[in-house]
Amino acid sequence: MLETYDLGEERVDALDLKCMLVSAGMRYPERVYTAVEGKVRLESPFNPFACNCVILPGEVAVHLHQNDASPFALDLDANGDVCLLHNGEYVFPVSFPPPTDYYTQQTGDGKPYGGIAVLEGNGVLAFFYLWKCEYIKTNETCTFCFQVMADMAGFDLPSPTHEDVAEIIEYGIDHAGVKEIQLTAGTKFAGQRECAQYAELLRTIDRRVGLDRIPSEIYCYMTAPRDPQWIDQVFDAGADRVAHDLHVWNRDLHARFAPGHARNIGRDAQLRALEYIAEKFGPNKAFSAFVAGLEPLDSMIVGAEYLASRGIVPAFSVWMPTPGSTDGETKPPGLDYYRQARQEFARLYKQYNLNPPGIPAGSHVSLCRDIYRNMDELLALV
């Protein structure tokens, strides 16, 4: 059951708060880290590779990103336990994932694990940039992509070998409670080459680790290839699902926020690939994320319904604005937007018998599994 809480004059639940916290961030003083150091998985705010989260009541994981201007803050209550504050007022206690030595590990050739893959929530291992995005060469990168921004800012994110990836997955399963694997990489101009690279990576993981040792799923976020049949090799190599992210449904906004995708791939090619997967491999095998907040709600729901009616899972990610990414035309929406959106996604999952990816207290910014786990309760609110 989704409990509700007073937030000023607003009554909110944990899903409301996830949207608000991802959008607004939190203040995160060093004393919070010091109080729980070694007891939970929480990296110092000064660690550039940190991918921290808090777990809200109801097993809802939320990305913890520092924003000193946010009305939300983590702090210590009278008993020394970590709690969430809003404008200085106590909201509720929060928890964190269990401690792990994951972020102290390095590959055999000295690459830090945290520079290649991060832990999310209670069991997700997310590889965020397996190889560089080739749209950097033409200055057509997606405006909301943290990895490309870090790369262009000179962080020099390491490009792991397939053996590196397999090593990290093996450690994650054996020592860090990993249940689910997300594979994401930079876009290549040649979709056939990207499909082949993912297939070889999956075979390497299977040889070293065994894909059957992954408790939940392993899935790939990929560029839609020109010929959808090239995707077959990725499924043949062991992927449980494949995602071709649309980000937004509106064509003009797609070109604005994801210029490389719009010019070099196009929405029609993405839809063709998604529909091919659903037709050949069945429902729930293809999914595509919308970044909720980047476009008007009606437009996003039209796109989500289009996918859902074809057995493709529409995924719901909350937009986390980066510095300088908001302007007079584009700024995070209010709570009503997110409430209506989650209601519609719950309806689509129920109506079309869709099962989105994810685990309880898993993804930091995706809301789709949180919606699915509370689907009946959300629909009862209509």
C-alpha cells in the first residue's frame, strides 16, 4: 500500500516524492555520510563516480544527486538516523542499500569498477557507457545524456573490454547482491556493428559468468539498426530484452533533444525495430523509455499507447535536469503531470498485459517498475 505524507499543504506518496526528488535533487551534508560510513552503501558526495540512492518507504529507490538549492535535504534525526526533510520539516526516515566493497575494486588492468558500471538500488548493475558515442564527432549528442557530457568535459570515461565487463558482473553477483544487468553504450553510426558488438559481449559474459547465474534479467539499450533482422543475433546470444529508446514522441522535440538520433536513425526506424522484436520474439521483449517531462503529457501518452498496443513496453523515466538544460520553454513539470502520467502507464500495463523491466527498489530514475508493483492501487484511485 502506498502510504501518504504531508509536504506543506500537499499530501504525497512515495512515487510522488520520487518524481520530485529526481527533478529537484537533495542537499546532502557530509555529516550524513560520516554517520553511516561502512554501515550502508553510500559514497561520499565528493566521489565523482558516486551513484548514490535513498530507499523510500515501499521499496522505492531514488537517485541522490546534490543540489544545494533544493527544498529537500537528508539529515540526522534526534536518534542519529538518516531522514528526509522538506524545507526543514521532517518527512520520514530513509534507508540505503547494504554496504559493499564494489567501488574499491579495479579490473585487472587498473580501471575502477565505478567508472564502468554503477550499482542502483538493491541489485541493479548498470553499465552506462560501454563504448563512446559517435555523435560527439558531429556535435549531435542527446541534451540529457550525462555520460556524453562527462566525456566531453574531460572525465575520460574508460571503455571496458568484454572481459572487463564479464569480470565486473561476476564480482557483482558474487559480492554485491546484483540481480539485474543493464547494458548501455554510446551510439554508433553503423547499427550492424553495434548489434554484433553486443552479441559478442553477451557470449563473453556467458563463457565467464554464465547468463543463467543472473537472478533476474540482462537487457541491452541499443541503437535501432537499419535492418531489424540484425537484432536477432543479440537475442540469440542471450539478451532477455532489447530497448530502442524514443525519449519523446513529438518529432520536433525529438530533433531538438536527440538531434543525432533524429537525423541519423529517425523515429520510423526505431519503431520498425521495436515492432520487429515484438512480432518475432513476443510481447514484453522490446521496450522504449520516454523521458517524462520533456514533452506535453498528451503527446507522451499517445506514443506510449502506440507502443503498448503492439506488445512493446513503454518505460517511464523521470527527467533529471542538468545544469543549464532548462529554459523558458522547457522546465520540469509539476506533480499533476507525473500523477496523470503514472495513472496512464498503469492503465497501459494492465490493459495490454505488459510487464516492465526492473526489480523492487531497483532503478534510480525509472518509475515503470514502481508503477507496475502498485498498478492495481493506482488504478483504483481513478
